[in-house]
Amino acid sequence: MTGYGRGESAKDGGKFTVELNSINRKQSDIAINLPKELIELEPRIRDGINAQLARGRINAVVAYHRSETKAAEQVELDESLALAYLKAIQKLQKTTKLDGTITLDTILRAPGVLKLAEPAWDAEAVWPSVEQALKKALGQLVKMREKEGRFLADDLSKRLDVLAAGASRIRQTAPETIKRYRDQLHARVKEAGLDVPLDDERLVKEVVFFADRCDITEELTRLDSHLQQFRDGLKSTEPVGRTLDFLSQEMNRELNTIGSKANAAEISQEVVKLKAELEKIREQIQNIE
């Protein structure tokens, strides 16, 4: 599921920020970018994210932002480097015999002459601040994903209604298949001019055998069960994405069996429609936590 969250926490005249964004992915995949001085905090950050999010590609960026006052205090001047730049420019000027004024501004703009001192962070000491920012970011991200989840649940519920209605139509049509086969069998016997009573044991056995071969009662019962479990899953507050994925595979299996056993064009056509609807459900499930 997609989402974004940002949290911050004050520390030593500046602030730590944590930014999180997630995109759809079947498994959990976490990428963390943080200052090299705090690299040992990566496992804790990963555990904090895993405790809240079960699926998706999550990118986490941890940064420290100095206040203007603090930044001014931490500006360092590399005098030896500045003098080296000055000598090099003067030498070039002498070699090329080019006119020009070498200003202080020119030297200060040279790479590395002015730089901000890197803070000597103690990872254990700053972890409470980073953790606080992480929790705020996760709170925002989860809230956004929950909002998306409610829309997805509503859409999936409507599609489940379509599947349930189709299963009901198949259940009503199935008995007609057996009756039609019996009537067709009797008609063929008459057309062949055979002196066989319609209640002949052989004809009855043939109809019973056909009815047993194309009986889809069990498949429809299991399909109803899967539909109900799917609806229950949509109401759950726990991560259910993988469970719903499994149930959709099972529903697809039952529909395939129904289509192969039913021996009726009407049912086969209904199965095709339901499988198309189920495929839409399976696509949406990939977005669910």
C-alpha cells in the first residue's frame, strides 16, 4: 500500500527528521538512508518499521538539520587549503600573464575552504530522538495506508457480492443440467426406436452416473466458505494480505473445477465472468497490508 509520513524531534539546537514512503509490493522490502555516524541504528529502525508494516517497499531517510545559529557556530575554515588555492591562482596568473584581482570571495568559494563540522554523534545517545521522529513518521504513514485500505475494502466487498451472486446463479442452474441430460437421453432412445422403458434401470443408472460426475455441490460450498472468510478478513485489524491472497487462489481453484465438471454452457459462461472478476480482486489484494 502507498503512503507517506514525516516526523521530527529536537536535539542539540537542531532536529532529527525521519521521512518514510511506501509503495505496493507483495513482500516487505525496507531501504534505510541515514548518516554514516548513526549506521548502527539501522537494525533498530528496521525493527520499528517491521513492527508496524508487513508488506510494501518502504524507503526511510533519517537526517539531522542544524538551526542557523548552530550551523554558524560549526562553520570551519581550512586556512591551509585557502592559502594553497591562493598560491595556485597566483602561480597561474603569473604563468599566463593574465590580469585580474584575486578576492577573498574567490578563495572562500573554492571547494572545501568553508565547511560545516560533522557532528560527533553517539548513536546510543541520539536514539531516543531518532525513535521519537520515527514513531511520528510511522503514525502518519499508517494513517494514510489505513485510509487507502478502507477504500480498497469497500471495492473488494462489492466484487465479493458479484462472486456470491454468480455462485447463486450457478447453484440454481445446476439441477437443470441433470434434467436436460435425462430428457436428451430419453429423446435419443425414442429416436433410435428402441423398446426401452424410460424407467429402465440402465437409463436410471446412466442419469445417476452423469449427475454424480457433474455434481458441484462441494465446490460451491467451499466457494461460499472462502467468500465468507474473505469478508471476515476485510474486517480484521491485523495484516491479512497474504491470507486474502491464499483465499483468492482457492476460489480460483474451485471455479476451475466447477467449470470443468458442470457440463453446461450456461455455467461455463458464468464461470468465465466470475474468474474475470476474481482476477480484479487478486490484483487489488497485492496492495493490502
